[in-house]
Amino acid sequence: MPSLYSTSISQDFHRHFSRRGIAATVATTVVAAFTSAFTSAFTMAGAASESAGARPTATQSRPESGAVAVAPFHGFLLDRGRFTTLDVPGSAKTVIGRGNNRGQIVGGYTDRSGEHGFVRDKRGQLTRIDVPGASGTSASQINDHGDIVGYYSQTGSLEDPNVKRHGFLLRRSRFTSIDVPGAVQTQVFGINDAGHMVGDYLNADGSFHGFVAQRGRFTSLDVPDAAGTSAAAINNGGRIVGSYIDAAAARLHGYLLSEGNYTTFDAPGFQVTVPFGINNHGQVVGTAYSDPAAPTGRGFLLRRGIGGPVTLIDFPRAAGTVVNGINDHGRISGAYLR
């Protein structure tokens, strides 16, 4: 399954997967569930000073020639048991990220002009999001205040596992680049209503870590004894979910970070677990794989939180399903592959 977390977690995971022998199919899929992943060498202050004050633009992105082939993903919403496909008109690929409780959703899509983020209001109106000067942009989440986070590249396609990425925050029509100080690459996946952001970053030594950013201060997140950690989502109670690589088994597992304590978990019956979202009720969604070498995954919902029963989510007749988010009304968003 090519590119969903080109749907999201991190291309750093891709590099670590390759070095540790994890199947390239799973690596590429995980390095995809919002729209791809990581890398570049700006400090937060430098990048923010360059891009702060810039406004959303509908100008065309500049994709590199010879870009990586686009997998035919389609976005979807699942509300009250009903699936609805949601594709940006004219797109070759659409991936839905995480929406808010006001009916707005964000995501990323690819068309002939390049890779773009978007926001869709509750009436269905779409607005394109392009970070100024970016060659590719993808939006990960929108909170109830309308703040949007995501990531972008200035040097090539987000589908390219070697391209470097920066995080961004779009607030009141102004972009700010988000880069962990000293990191060579940063990616932002989640934001709560207090403006706290989570994501992951890559260091020059090849190590990667999750982070939470609060009022401009970054705190690294590392599951004990993990080979690498990524933070995917944070709710208004400050509870964080994400994934980590087990150094011993070289597989991805999920974790919940609450009040400073890490609780690791796996979807029962699956060997790879990748949580992508948590709402304010503590319900968790993500994607799981029964075989690390399998090319496709299945979405899952932990309706009663970690330790509760698992509900599997499969878009009808799809080859694979990735679930990226759930809001407080229980509306689930993601993407599927035909």
C-alpha cells in the first residue's frame, strides 16, 4: 500500500524500517497516512521569521519533474455507520486528516498542478492551502478555533521518502513554519484547542523523536527503550497517542501518554499498530496490520479507550483502509485504496 501517512507518520520511520528489515510495503504505507513525512534544517525562529505574515495562497505549487507515482487514495468520512467518499474534484489522490467539532475537515490532495492541503467547511466548500514557496503542502488537523497544522516541502514531492519537510501552523490566515531547534526535519500532525502541537522530528545523527510544543517550547517524547517515537495526536486533556518502533522486534506499536506515563498497546490480533487520533472522550483510532509484510491495513476504533474492545473499520470493497481521526461526535475520517 503506497502512501497514506502520503496519508502520514514519518519518512524517518521509513529509513529505520529499511535498516531493521521491516517490509517496504508497510514502511511506505505508514510513511503516509496524512500525506507523507519529514526533513530540513531550519530553526523555528528562522523559519517562522521567513513565513510569519504570509497569507494562504491559491497559487500553483511547483512539483518536481519526475515525481514519485501517486497512489489512488480516496478520502472518506464515516458518520453514524455510513461511509461517504470525499475526493477533491480533479484530484488523483485525496486523503482526509482530522476534523474539528464544527464540521470542518482538512487533508491533502494531488492534482496536475502539484500537492496541496485543503480545508472543507460544513457546507462542503473547499479552500486550497499552499504554504508560500512550497513544492508540496499537506494539512493534518484543524482545531475548534480554526487553527490548522501540517507539513510541507520546499525541495520536491511529499511522496519522495528523501525529501525534507517542515511543519506549519496556519492561524488567522497567517502561516508560521514549525521546526524543532537543531533538527534537520520536523513534521506536525496534531493540535488541540489550547494550541499545543505534536509531531516528530529527525536529528542529524538519524535518530527521531516525538515532540509536544507548548507556547513555543518543545519537549521531546520518547517511549522508553524504543528505537524511535512519533506523536500523532493530542486532545484537550493533554493525552497524546502515537507510535514507536520496538528495538527488539523492529515493529510498530501504539502508545498513550497521559500525565507523564506511557502505556503501550497493540490492536489484538495484529502485529503492527499505528494510532493516528484521539478525541476528548479518549476514543482512539488508527490502522493495524496483521502481517508486517502485508501491503494493506485495516482501520480500528477503540471506542472505550486503551484496553477496551476493538472495532475494525473497512471501507466497503477497498483494498486497504487508513483511519486518521475521530471528533467528539464520533465522526471518523481517513482514506482508502481501491
